[in-house]
Amino acid sequence: MYGRVTTFTLLAPSLWAVVNAVSSKLESEDYKRYLFKAGDNNGFIFESFTNKSIAGSNLEVLKAMQGLSEQGMAKVSIQEGTINK
């Protein structure tokens, strides 16, 4: 199993609509995605994949959140890793 956590702080709470549009809940056999709201302007997105290759082919959320960061609309941090056995 491979996972990715994207934590973010939005510079305007109105940006939640954008975050919801790109990271709403998704569950399939190889890929699961959950959006958590931690406060009025911050939260995190948890994605789990069956392997690193599947993670590499599912970069839409990562690119969208990095785009918000590049435009100065959010502070974003991304961590990835495998399950420790």
C-alpha cells in the first residue's frame, strides 16, 4: 500500500469550493481519496493506492493543490510513503 497526504491552509475560506471540486471522496479498488476539513481555512486530503505506480498515474489532486500554492492562494505540504511492515 502507498499513501499520500496533502495538508493545506487556504488564504480565503471561499476557496473550499475549489478544493471540493478537485478532491471530493472517491473509492475504487486501486485508489481511495478522502477530504478532511480541519478548520475554516485548513484541512488535508488522504489518498491511498495499491502501489506507487498507481499513485504516479493519479496526480490530478496533487497538481491542482500545487497550482493553488503557486498562485498564492494556499500553503500546501505533500507527503508520500509506503506502509511500514
